[in-house]
Amino acid sequence: MKKKMQKAVITGAAGFIGFHLAQELLKRGWNVIGVDILTDYYDPRIKQKRLALLKKYPTFRFYKINIAKYAALEKVLKTEKPDEIIHLAAQAGVRYSLSNPWAYIESNMLGTLNVFEAAKRLKFPRVVYASSSSVYGLNKKSPMSEGDRADTQISVYAATKKANEALAHSYNHLYSTEMIGLRFFTVYGVWGRPDLALFKFVKNILAGKSIDVYNHGKMKRSFTHVSDIVAGVVALLEQKPQGRNEIYNLGGAEAMPLLDFIKLIEREVGKKAKQHLMPMQAGDVRETVADWSKAHRDLGFVPKVSMHQGIVEFVQWFRANEKFLCTLQEPKQ
Ligand SMILES: NC(=O)c1ccc[n+]([C@@H]2O[C@H](COP(=O)([O-])OP(=O)(O)OC[C@H]3O[C@@H](n4cnc5c(N)ncnc54)[C@H](O)[C@@H]3O)[C@@H](O)[C@H]2O)c1
């Protein structure tokens, strides 16, 4: 008997991670329904490019809607009746949350409430949603585990992500919708966000411009290749919903000091970076290192892509698309 084609709604499908997840599910024979409003926090032209790649698949459909508008979201979900909802749409970025906190409340709080409420009303069995390593805030323990208390967020962005987890708990408790929150750790890869370090560093080093190095480089991150994140989500989707409320760290194979990360980029680009040493950015945390043993135990998650591989691939992609990428407007701050 032919297996029924699975259908997923992905919010934030024109975004960096949403695009990669959509592409992988399409390759695996899923119907994918993308939802995104194409915000202009960073230049939406890169979102259009991602969408153009997804539209090559006949099993992809796209709705340009704002998830903070409940009726519009419910209409899409009622029409499409997906098997899975993967909620990645959000106002991302730590620094911008200091200057425009309202964008975070609208997309991350109201938008997420709408996704959860629609799932409840339409009786969907599960919502998978993006959280963030930033919820660990001022925690000192490293690596960071899901069982650690996380009560000290230091940006509006991080606070909205933690609030999403609390809301997920309530919805799971009240209505038994399975709620899976994924705390992503510094995700990178091709078609990545222009506001993130790797993009900015490669762009500026290639152009001979200086790069801003925060906290004088005394930072450490579990950089996570986007294909490892996607593999984690796919592993989860292969499990039937069981009414769980869980949080998983999805983090990279190697935790790397920022200065080593810069050295790897310099080697690949073939040029030395002009480093502009800066103090710590308000809202940012010094170290986010993932303990992903829970995701390993429950989902078989193992990050596979080394930083070296990931950076080689990124620099090649950047060079191949340099003309376009260098015309993108600077992200909002
Ligand atoms: N990239 C990372 O390193 C990282 C780390 C931790 C958590 N996350 C989380 O993962 C998710 C995906 O992140 P990303 O890096 O792909 O970000 P992204 O900004 O590239 O993608 C998010 C998408 O959501 C869309 N969006 C925002 N508000 C919306 C709204 N109200 N209605 C409809 N669409 C809306 C944006 O237009 C964007 O395309 C986000 O929830 C983010 O907070 C990302």
C-alpha cells in the first residue's frame, strides 16, 4: 500500500532554518506549507531567494500572512489540515530586542500564542516550536542542560523564548497537545542570516573591512550547522505524538572560542581579519555551550558537521553569491 503523503506547516519558512527544514522535508516527499510575513528586520530579498528555491518543488505552497493575526493563521491551518506544525517564525536577534521590544512581543508572544491556540482549537496532536539557548541567560554552568534552572534571561528576545516554553507547558497540561520546544544553539550555514556573525565576518573580511569582535573575543559558542538542526527536527517528526511536553537542546559538535572561529574563517577566506575589539554587547551572553545528551537519548541526535566543513561550505557559497549578498541592506539594530 502506498504511504500517505505527510503534510507540514512551517511558520517562518522563508527564514534561515525554516527554509532548510522545508527543503529537507520536500526532498523526503512531504507536502510543505510555508507561512511567513517576510519581515524586513534583515533584507527580505534573501527570503525571496530562499522561497524561489522552495517553489521549485510542486509540493510546496506558500502563504504570506502575519501569525500575530489569529484569523489569518487559523484559516491556513483549517484549509491545509497538516499532520505537523513546526513553528519557527519569530523576531530573532538579541540586539534588536533592545531597540524594538514590541516586534518581539508581537511575533514571539502573540504569534506563538496564536499557533498554540489554533492547534488546540483545531485539535492538532503536536506543535514543535523553536526556543533558544539564550534562555540560559546568566547561568554559569557549562555545558547547559535542559534540567538546569533558567530564570535569568537578559534580553527581551530571550525572555519571549522562555515565556513560550511556559505557555507550551500550560497548553500541554490543559489540552494534552504534545509540545516540543527546541533550544537551538547559534545556528549557521548557507543562506544564513545576514545579521549573524559568520555572514558579517565573511562579508567584511572579503571586502577588507574591519569586523566587530565583542567582549574582546572572550566568548564561546556551540556553533551548530543547520543540517544538524534539521536532522534533529526530522528525527522528532519520525516519532508519533505521545502528549509529551519536552524541551531539547540542539547544539553543535564542537564548542568553539570566538577567536578560533575567526581564525578558521581567515584560513578559508585567505585573508587576515582587521579586528575591532569591542566591549560585551548588552543582552548577549559570554558562553553558550550545549549538553545535547537528552536529544541524543530520545531522538538519536548527534551533530555531524565539523566547524571546518561548515565554514568551507559557507565561504564557497558566499563567494558564489557575493554579488547579490553584498547588495543586501544592513540588518536593523
Ligand atoms: N539562527 C539561530 O542561531 C537561532 C538560535 C536560537 C533560536 N533560533 C530560533 O529559530 C527560529 C528560526 O530562526 P532563523 O534563524 O531561521 O530566523 P529568521 O529570522 O531567518 O526566520 C524567522 C522568520 O519568521 C518570519 N516572521 C517573523 N515574525 C513573523 C510573523 N509575525 N508572522 C509570520 N512570519 C514571521 C520572518 O519573516 C523570518 O523569515 C526562530 O524562532 C529563532 O528565534 C534561531
